[in-house]
Amino acid sequence: MAYRLRLDLKPAAAAAEMLADLLQSAANDLETSADTEQRARDRAVHIARRKLKRARALYRLLAPAIPDLRRKENGRLRQIARSLSGLRDAAALLESIETLQDAAVSDEEMHALDQAWTALSQRHERQANTFLASQAELMRDAADGCREAAEQAARIDFDDRPAKAARIVAKAWKKTFKRAASAMDACQAGGEGESYHALRKATQTYWMHLSLLRDLWPSAIEMKRTAAKQLADILGQENDLSVLTAALDTEAGLFADGETLSHLLAIIIRQQQTLRRQALDAAEVLFADGPDLESSVIEALWLRASAQ
């Protein structure tokens, strides 16, 4: 199912159908890959977590209509995603090392990246072999949780008459904009990784909301959606480097000498600074309209689509 709300259905029915499909699909991904080889498990966990993020973003869009249910289900889905994060993080570290190769400016830095990739890859393989049974059990438990969440989502219902539904999505839209603005202010004030992580989460939610409502004004929303995805990718790379830095700090013993670690940190810091500048420039353009203007436009577009 495409990640977009069907305008030919009542909003409550369309949202319930999409949430149930997303969560059931995530459960299937996890269960069918639980006993496969490591690469397939890594891929399944990555895809399932992405579907969980999309489900949570849809719940955010509906939040003004179902606040209590949204809080309950958001907590459930967040816990499932966290239970899988350890399985995903090890693979993500290797991907981060690979993306840094283009940022190396000397043979010493390339050598340090090669050493890091080898060390982290061997650690990932050791962990996979040691905890294979527990990983499979964790994935099956997460699949069960997704199925329970899918059953709950399929029963969603609320007052979705056109004027009411328009106010619901406009209110959620404004809240996401305000989250982004707050995170941007923190970043511009010299905030650390947590501020950029907050901006990333707000941007991801915004991109998903644009995806869900793209049929309201396909050409204009597609332009915004593309820009939002580009910003989310930049912030995702920045966040991956923060995770990599933390891993290197706790796993310094994986490397033979301090010089290797120094070269790695130099590349990471340099690349993070570049990504942060790019992210702030892009965020200022993406969120330039502000929460009041854009949410009112979304409300008007919803009402127009409802009348057609």
C-alpha cells in the first residue's frame, strides 16, 4: 500500500486501514526473517523500523482526534522500535564508516577507516553468532507486538466530518512546524547532537505528513516532500555520526593505537560540521512559511478536496 491517505475514503477508515496494513507488514517482515542469515535480519529490522516510524507519524497526524489512543499506541510502537534498535545499530555503524570514505583527505584517514570497518564488522559478526537465538526471539516478540498494535489500529474511529477533519490535520501540522522551529532555534544557539536529532525527528514527521497528504496538491507538495526528504537524509547522516562517535568512545579497545582513533574522530567532526551547516541552511528554506500559514493552507486544501 502506498504511503498516502486515500481521499476517496472517510479519513478514519483510510487511516485505520493504512495503520493496520503497515503494522501487519512490519510483523511479517520480522517474523519471516528471524531465523535467516545476518544480512537478511539486518535488512528486515531496518524495513520494519521504517514502517513503525510511518505508523507513528500517521498517529501524530490524527493526534488531535484521538489523543489518549495516540499516546498509548505511540508508547507501544516506540518501545517496539527501541527493542530492535540494538539489532539495527551494529549494521548502521558499518554503513556510517562506508559513507565517510568520500570525506577522507589523506592516506592515514583512509587507513583508519579501513581499520574501523574491519574491527566493527568483526564485532558485528561475533555478536550475531553469540546472540543469534536471542535476536530471533527478540524479532518474534516485536512481531507479536506489531500484530497487537495492528488489531488496535484497525478499530480506530473518530468524528471525521470534513470541517472537523480539516481542523484535525491543520492542528497536527502546526504542532510539527513548531517542533521544527524549536529544534532549529536550539541548533542555531550552538546546540549539540540532541538538538539536531530533534530537528531530524520533526523533519521526518513533516516529510511523512507531506507524503500522506500529497494528493491535496500533488505538484506543490511533491516539491516540499523532496526538500524534506533531502533534509531528513542530511540529518540522518549527522545522527549516524553521533552514534558512531559514541560507539568509538566505548569501543576504543578495538583499535590498536590512539592515532587511528584520532584520525577517525577528525573525519567525523569535520563531516558533522559540514552536515550541520547544510542542514540549517536547508531547514530555514523548508520551514520558511511558518506554522500558521502552512497549516491554514493545508486546512483549506482539505476542505476543497472534501467538497469535490
